[in-house]
Amino acid sequence: DTVYTEEGDFKVFQSPNGSKVLKVNNLTGAFYMEVNASVDYGERPRQNGESWPHLLFTQNYSLDEIPNLDKMSELRMQIDFDFLKFEDKMGSSANQGLHAAQFQWYVAIQNVNPQSPDYGDWFWLGLQFFDNRYTWCPQNLIVDGGKDTATGKAIYTLDMREVMGRQVVEEGGSYSVDYDILPHVKEALEELKTFEDLDTLRETELSDLQIFHTNIGWEMPGTYDAGIQVNSWNFVYRLAD
């Protein structure tokens, strides 16, 4: 059973073995997410094909909550966070193809036009704030895979050097991001039309698209212990004139 305590204004929820810690401040909306993957992996690093620990906040949106993307002139992802803990338990044993610590914020964008041949199809677009394999995560387009629960959908990640204004995300740092992703949604849609690894959204236009889901948090396919406190996060969109 989850272990519950209180720490100042934070309510603290911890898995029985201590591998995951979640702290929530109901007064400010801040939350702290910590994953101690060393508890899950022990002395044996993750092997190819094995699943890995996650700790994610998710939110779904109904069709009447957010306009179609062509109705917007801006779609800003805003976040303020403190990187409070990072411990590398792998050292030289890490394999870049298998092992990582990743803190990220993704949105799921779907074709919601019943008249479109791509109706119902969707893709991920995300900000990968921290990945211990990179100084800044590069722009990339891949297929979500590597585990049994993978969606099999396309994942488009932004160039984080641009998003972060060349700030390096590392333990001990505090960061504030306010970034318009709408131009990158348009870029992603063009790349998806010729994406060789997956036949997806070939006949989709911006007017067909809507955000229906978001998630934020840790994925830990390597033996790392890490924690970040998110002080605020939000979507802000501006309607086109």
C-alpha cells in the first residue's frame, strides 16, 4: 500500500519500497516527482525489451475544451520547475540505446475530423527537458516503441536548445519556460506526411487537429534516482483574429 505522510504544505505519497515519491501542495498546485530506479533494478541494469519505471501526471481533454489548432495564433506550454535530485547509479555500464533518465512533457494531438481519411489517428509532440544522454535533446521524429505498453504512434520532440534558450537543465537548477509550440505542430505535420517509419496522418491538415491528452513526468529506463519539483505548468492559447 502507498505510504502517506505530510511535509509542511505538501502531502507525500510513497510506494512501499521507496522507488517512487509524489508530493503535492494543494494550496499552490506545486508537485514533486521522484523516481528511484535503483530500487527497481538493483544491481542488474535494464535489458533490451524490458519495461521501465514511470511516474507521470496525465490529463485528458474533451472536444469542447480546446479549439482546433487552426483557430489559434499561439499555443504556449508554460512551466516553472526546480531540478532537486539526480544520482547516476550506472556509471560506465550505461548503454545509450537502453538506459536513460528522462523528464518530459508531452501532448497528444489527434485528427478529429470525421470527414478525413485520417480521422482518429494521432501523434505525440513533446518537450524533453532532461535526458542524461544529451546536453540538449535534439529535434527528433520516431515511433513510440520499446515496451509492451507503447502506443505505436509517432513522437515528435522539439529541439530543446531552442526551447531552453541554451540553458542546460541539470541538478540544482531552476527553470522557467514559456514557449509557443504551434509552429512546431505545423512542422511536425509536414514531416509526418513523408515519415518512412510509419504510415500516419498523410492527409491531415492543421484544421483537423486538436489536443486531447497531456502528460508530464519521469521515464526511467536506466538505473538513476532523480526528482524534480514542478511549481506551475499550463497551456495558454491565443485565438487567431
